[in-house]
Amino acid sequence: MFRFENLEIWKKSIEITKKLFDIADELERKKLYKFAEQLRRAALSIPNNIAEGSGSNSKREFIQFLNIAKRSCFENANMVIIFEKRGYVKATIKQAILMEVEDLCRMISGFTRTLKD
């Protein structure tokens, strides 16, 4: 078992990624292929950076990967907001995703603080 598989932030990021992929699937049904691909890449960036960082040899390096994962959360939030404004995503879905992404950002920040101690 890999170290990241035990991390709550990784587990939460996987759940969010699945939901973002659902949105990407819907974008594809609307023939918005480039938006779907960008959303998938940004969504995967969150758990990928948590996983990659967990294999780091130093806490400082791990923190850098966590920072990238957190920034990817912001990127995903921004895209979902734009997609809702364009009518590609329902407001209720947007709100639910934003709440989960915000929660994950807090979790990542909290975990980062434990690495600094």
C-alpha cells in the first residue's frame, strides 16, 4: 500500500475528482471537448500531486506538492464557476462542488501545518 492511500486529503480528492469527471462527461455530451479535457487534467492534478508529494524525501518537498494540489483546487473551482455562468453546469452542482473543494483546501492547509511542526 502506498503512503498516500492512507491520507484523508487524498481520499477526499479522489471523491472530488470523480465528481469533476462527471461534469466533464456532461461537457462532452454538449460537444465541449476542450473544456472537458481541461477539467479532467485539473481534477487529476489534485490527487496526483498529493500522491507524488507523499513520495518525497523531505517535508519541504511534500509541502510544495501540497501547495500545487491546493492551487489545482482553485483552478477547478474557477472552471466550475465559469461553466455555471455559461449554463453548462447547474447552480446546485456548482455549489456542492465548491463546498467540497473549499473543505479540501482547508484539509490540505491543516495537513501542511502538521508537516511544518
